[in-house]
Amino acid sequence: MHGQRRQAHAARQDLQGQLRQEAARPPEQEDEEAGLKVFLALGALLAAAAVGLGAFGAHGLKTRFPSEMLALWQTAVHYHAWHALGLLAVGLAGFHFEGNWLKAAGWLLLAGIGLFSGSLYALALAAPRVLGIVTPVGGLAFILGWLAFALAIICARRPA
């Protein structure tokens, strides 16, 4: 009986010590987490926007747009949605790994959504065709974002 009490007391002290260590995180670790949490928030918001824009295209534009413009819109929605999920993956990875490659991956995926999908949305809505030169830059940002994500995982350091 006395041994069980001693074990329970030791377990409580160990848990209290772990909680104190977690509570006393250095400010730079909190900054790192906050910097990666932004990708979770942006990923969730952009995923919601992709759903809304997809529904708008399917229901609001279907009768008003020619089929080639609807196809352009759908391509924008698909890339938008997939890369919003990529932002969520970057944000989640930030809880397990740290490093600049991970941040670069998030910002590149975000830039890709804005440039690639954004330019396709605009083109579908009859923006000047010259805007099409931006689309490949967004595609390159997507590719570089995924490569940066791979490097982030390969070169990963565990957070302190």
C-alpha cells in the first residue's frame, strides 16, 4: 500500500514537472509556433473559400459562362483547394518539425494560390488575356512550395 502511494506521488510530481517545462517555453519557440499556426488558419480559410468559389462556379456561373470559361474556373478551384490542404499540412508539420524550409513552403503555396488560381479566376471573369502570364509564375510557386516542404521534412529538426 505504501509503495503504491509512493509511485502515485512520483507520477504526480513527474507530470507537474512536465507541465512546468511546457509552460515555460522560450519566446522564440512561441514565435515559431505562431508563425506556423498562421498556415493552419490560412489553409482553413482558403479551403472554405475554395468550396464557396466552386459552388459559385457550379451554380452561379453555369448558365452565364461558356464551357471553356467554366473549365478555367474549375481548374482554379481544384488547384486552390488542393493547395489550401497543403497549407494545412505545412501548419500541422510545424508542430512536429521546425525550420525555415517549412515557412518557405507555406509562403510559396500561398503565393501559388494567389497567382495561379487568382489569375485563372480573373481570366474566367473576362480579365485581360495578358494576365495569363502570371499563371505559370503561380504554378512555379506551387512546385517550389512542394519541394520546400519535402526539404523541410528531409532536413527537419525536432522542436526543443
